[in-house]
Amino acid sequence: MADFLSSVPILRIFDVAKAKEFYVDYLGFSWDWEHRFDDNAPLYAQVSRGPLQFHLSEHHGDGSPGAVVQVILTGIEDYHRELAAKAYRYMRPGLSDEFFGRLVQVWDPFGNRIRFIERKGN
């Protein structure tokens, strides 16, 4: 029987410095590793925060700009305060109450949307 362990979204990026500024400096992820086939090849990298992992790719065909990823978490008010305290120049997300729970939604510099959700009852 199959035992599914995790899912790792691949998000398309176009600028490594902007990706680091957003995912590491703003969202608080770690830049775990990166790979290029040679010095002039596109980047493929992993960022993580706790058990959550995203792969970021400059490779054509690895994802499309405008993807949406939902991240289920607890402590969304704390995370919202953490983001607000950074005063990121390009984003000031709100914290909203939705029918499914509480939501903080951000867009990366490449048009990908990340929905951080704390479900009702958590």
C-alpha cells in the first residue's frame, strides 16, 4: 500500500535576489540548497520553514507564474504579526476571517500566490 509523505510545490522564479528577499528575508524561510548544471544555467533551489518546503526554479517548464499554494498552519496571528513587523516594501497582507478559517495571503514577485490558512477549530 502506498504511503504518501509530502508534497513539494515547484514555483517559477525569474530573479534569484528577489526570490531570496521575499522567501528568506520576508517570509522567514531558510535557503537550503541550490543547483545549476553550469555557471550559465538556470537555478533550481529549495527553501523551507520547519517541515514546509518549496522548490524555486528558473527552468522553463517548471511551473507557471500565477500558481496558488495553500499552506495549513497553526498560530496564524503570530505569523501575521511577524510579517507585519518586517515592513516589507511590496506587501502588507491582512488577516481575514473566511468560512474555512483565518487567512493571510501573499504574492511573490513572480505572481505566485501563497495562502497561509489556519483552519477553524485549530
